[in-house]
Amino acid sequence: MSTTTPTTKRPFPALGECNYGSGADDMEAYLKTLDLWDVTDDPTAAPLPEDATNPMAEERKHKGQASGQIWLAVEDGQKVHVKDVKNDPAKMWLKLREVHVQQKPDTCFNTYDALLGLRKLEVESLASLMAQADKAMQDIRALHPRDFTIDSLDNDLASMALICTLPSDYNNFMSSLLLLDSLDLTKLQSTFQNEESQRFARGVDSSPSLAMAVGSTSSPSQGPRTLVLAQENAEKSE
């Protein structure tokens, strides 16, 4: 496998805190143009030239070039995440994904929220709106595990529906949902039942919230509430 030495500055912004989706795609494409993607994506599958006099040296060279390109393509604030593995491009790539694509309830909820909460602005074109929807879908797919199915999607949507129906007096409860390790519907239903039991034991009237959950719908202009917003509101009320 021959590599191409870059002669120009990389043609895309450095990967930072808020642009992992586009930054990872740009970096992947860039490494492919340099024939360095194989050692980054799957080092065991990276072919070496048949006439290579020293295959091990060639492999080390390719890994060094790939890891160097990745290091230079991330912002200074992100380099701390890959500093301990900066000699291994595959581990660097996986570490960046692990840091930025966290399959946690708040992350999953907010990616769906970004998609379902899209609203066209008066001065916005339909093309721009479609681009935003495509970007939101890319963020959602990035969080999907390999075994994601239609049943998994049904689970996520049902979980979102339950959370979105909660009124503001449940903000503390909504923020506690961040402690769950997933948006598993069965686990969420159990958490709802526990909350109901605790409210009953404390003498808190939950009937208004139950009525809202069953009979009310959110205004299209408002969009679904996010867990992050609920957490902020809960902190302010404490």
C-alpha cells in the first residue's frame, strides 16, 4: 500500500467539541485520499505491498502517518482524549468516537428532539430545512448500536413520548432519568411507577400530570422539551 504525502493544508475544519459528525466524515475521506484509512479503520485488514522489503517497517510508517494526520486534525482541547494512544490511529479513532458519541439517555433523547423539534423560520429556505433534517438523522444514526432494529426504534419513540408528556413539576424527575444507562422502555416504565409510588407516599397529587399525559398534546410551535432544559430548570428551582 503506497501512501500519498499531503502537499496542502487539510481542506476542512479541525474536529472540535461540537462538530464530531461532520469532522469524522471529513477526516475519514481525507485519510482515504492518503491511503491511510485501512490502518485507521481496521489495522488487521490493511494490505501491504507484496514487494515490501520490510513489512513491519511499512506498517509502522503507515500507522505513524495516519496517527499524525488525526492528531493535527483535532482541536487542541480534544487532543487530551487521544494523547495516551496517539501512536495507534485505530485506537485514536475509537477513542474520539467514544468521547463524542455517547449512547446515554440525554444524548439519545436530544438527538431525536433536534429532529422532531425542527421548525422552518420565515427567512429559511426549504433546502436549508431539509439539510438540517438530514444532519439530525445522521446524528441519530451515529448513536445506533450495530444491532439496532425497528423494535429498537419503537422503544425509543415510546420512551420519548412518555418523557415529553411530563409537565414542569416533574422537572426533577426528568433530570433523574439522566442516571439511567439507556432509554429502555421497560426500565423507563418501572421508573415511572416508582415515581408515582413515591409521590403517593409523600402526598403529592399526581392526577393533573396524569391527565396531561393522557389528554394533552404539545403545540407544534413549541416542540418537545429536552432533558437538558429540564435539568436546568430543576437546578434553578432548588
